[in-house]
Amino acid sequence: MIVVDTSTIIKGFFSNYPEPKFIVDRIADGTFKLAMSEEMAKELAVATVVVAVNNNHNPAPYVRNIAQFIYHTHRISTTTTFTSCYDPDDNMFFECAIDTPNCKNVISSDRSIFTIKNYITDQNEKNLISNINFYNPQQFYNLYTQQRISI
């Protein structure tokens, strides 16, 4: 089970970045199992509309695609409160990862997420994420395709 942030999923759907596209395609085909909280799903839906409109596209087909994508995720009810991320809006990704059984990997295009272990100071929260790996999409892609990590 993995957690992927909104920006990586959006890049996988809307751009030609190969690594986010690879990750989104593996989620869509069932190779990777994506955990997602309700808060994450709402953010993804809103971001999809915003990106479509900003690119002068009708958002309806994008919303349909993202709704189907969200439908196939593993819904996680979070109970943990995490406050150590530099960007408070990103704490939801940590909370989801912590509350997801067997979540070993978080993939994010956001530096405040994939570098968390470099700056976190709260020992209790550090312990909560000690068994979780944090990668940017390029790192994850390289390690996965070289068979150096498993899902």
C-alpha cells in the first residue's frame, strides 16, 4: 500500500512527466494499491477541476476520470494527528500513511513531504513515520524499476 500526494497524481494525469505518469498508470492498472483519506480525495477532486479550467479544458471528462481513479483506491479513515510538516496542508498525507496498515512508501513531488525525516524534531511523530519511506517520484521510479524496493 502506498500514499501519493495530489501534485504527483495531477502531474501523472495532466503532464508528460514520465515518473508521475508511470506511478498513476500502475495505480490505475492495480499494480500499486493506493491508500487515500477523504480529505485527500476532496483535495484531488478540487485540484483536478482547477487544473482543467486553468488549461482551458472542460473539467467534466477529467472529473469523471479522477472519480473513477478515486473509486478504486483504498479508503482510509484517519485517526492520527500529525503536525510536523512545514506545510500544514500536507499533514493529511502523513496521517493517511500512518493509519494505513502496511504502508511503507509515500511518494510526493513536494519537498516538504519527501524530506520530512531531515527536519522533523518531534520525537513522537518521528517514531510514527520511522517505518515509512518518503520518495520523490523520480527516486521511487528509479528504485522500483531497478527492483531495489518492493510494494
